[in-house]
Amino acid sequence: MAMLLLMLQPAICQPTISKNCISGEPINMGDIGKEKFDFNEKGNLSPGVANWLSFNVKEPVRFFVMVSEDVIDSYSYADFGMIVYDEKMDIVTITDSDNVLLDLAPGAYYLRLDARPYQVVNYTLIASNNFEVEPNDGISEANDIGNISQPIIFGGSFKPAGDTDFIKITLPEGKGGMLSVKCADVNMVLYGYNESLKYFAPQVTGGSYLSAFVDPGTYYVRVDSSYTTINYTLNISLAEANCEDEPNDDFAQALDLGTLVSAAALTKDACIKTADDKDYFAFTVPEEMGVTVKTITDGDTVLYLYDADEKELDYNDDYDGRASRIDKELKAGKYYAMVKAYSSGGLSYKISINQTE
């Protein structure tokens, strides 16, 4: 196993080769049955430490448990692992994956979560019995998962081969932002209502990761797979986003960030909403100096630098991870920076312009 399973302080059992002991008071996930169940818990793990959760199954049930790292360091990923025990502390299942599908009989259970991080890891753990119900092969038959107020997971399967599933998502008033849907080994399409066409039309396509900036309203996600028959788990979340004022899609519409001074950087939070979205920013250099223009983001950006005559001076794709950076000696004058996505849209970033240190 990739996980190093650590022996904890004995508390309610005597450890053996096949048993482990709970340390501290477990986090109570509540009762799980046929009624809709969604549990969301944020926590942290330090190297060598495990967290415990408890739950009670009221009737035979199938549900998912999924854990994800809140902030991912591109140089260090946390390897999560989970063990589920019954009330006698016998192991029910063990995995070194970040998700597990459980089919459990009535009774009390415990879940042990640990990781192999190189530093403290903040995580979100989600448990849900939210599964597809057939038929859901089109928009009119889509499974309604309701409002997205917190991260949720939704499970299903492609049976028979060639099956396509649709789910309906609603964002209430004031709840727009970046919608993210993650799932391995699937293809996804996001549909939104097109006012000019007067029907729901595709807005964004994606493979294992789909993201888009969305306004309050109703949306549909189409899911299929190139594989014959597989089970899948969608991880769905909505994050607030601070975007710049649009339009700023060309030189004439460029947002003016002001004059660069040595004491402070010019910065602006912004968003690339679609694959063809381009953000233009203007700034002034008061005297000859070295200037650094960069994006700060987890997304994949491409950065261009232009002079006052709109002549390209430099560009950069990946400098720090997938973020971009240009270091350039500039004379006094007006300049433009343009940011776009490398491929698909649906990313947020901060542009920062400062005198090169």
C-alpha cells in the first residue's frame, strides 16, 4: 500500500494485526439510510496523525466517501487513505485512494482517515448516498440534485455500454461563481439556457475536469464514457470568484491599472470565463526600469506584453507551474498586458505588475 498505516493511541480496543484503536472522540457523521444524505467536513492532517469519524447505518445502503486536498502544492501531493471498521473494530474495507464506495448493512461504523503529507494538509471530506436514477438519458429526464450550496458528490454507472446520463443543477439568486465538476474516465458537457436560441445549449466541454463561470440559474451536465461500462463519481462544487469588469477584450477596452511605482505592485483579480476570452490591462512605467508581469493562479494561463503601439514585446506560457511570468527592461511609457487561457476557460487569477526585484 502507498499509505503508511499508523498505530494510534489505544482508546476503546486492544490492537491486533487485524484491528486498530480509535484515538480521541470521533466526528459523528450521523445516521445514513435511504433518505438523501450529504455530509461535508473540513479538517486538517499533520504528518503521522489520523482523524476518526463515526456513523450509523439504519438500513442497507450504498454511499460514497470522498476526500480532497483544499490547496494543492504542485510539488507535493497528499496521499490519502481510508479504513472502515464495524462496531467490533473489524476491518470492512481499506483503500489508499481518495474515494471509496460502500455497501453496508445496518450497524455502527468507524472511518479512519490519514495521509502521507510533508506538511499540514487541509482537506474536505464528503459522504453522500446521491446516486443516479434511470432513465436519465436526456435533459427532460435529468436527475435533479438541487441547489449547490456546498460541495457534493453524485454517483452513477454507464449500463449498458453507450449509456449517457444527465444531471440538473440549480444555482439560486446570488450564488453564481466558478462551477467545477471532477470525475475520472468520463466526458462531460455543461448546458446552459441560451436566450437567443430559446433552449438549453452546450456551453463548456471537458474530460475528467469541467469548470465554468456561471450565473444563478439552471444548468445540466451530460456525462458519458469511452469505456464500455464503468461506475463513476462526480465531485461538484461552486466557488466564489472575484472577476474584473468586462468588457476588456481588446486594446481599446483595456483596464487601466495605473502607474507603476517602486513601492507597490499593480494588481487585479480577474477571470477567464471562456476559451476565447482575452483580458487586456494597461499600465504606465514612469521611468526606465526592470518590470515583472505575472499571473498568480492554479489555472493554465498565457501572458503577452505589448508596447503603446500594440507591438508584441514578449510572451510566456508556463513559468511557475502553469502560471505565467515576463521579466523585461522597459523604458518610460504606456504598456499593455494580455492574459488568456492555454486551452479551456473557467479559471481565476491575479495579475501582478511590479518593479523587478
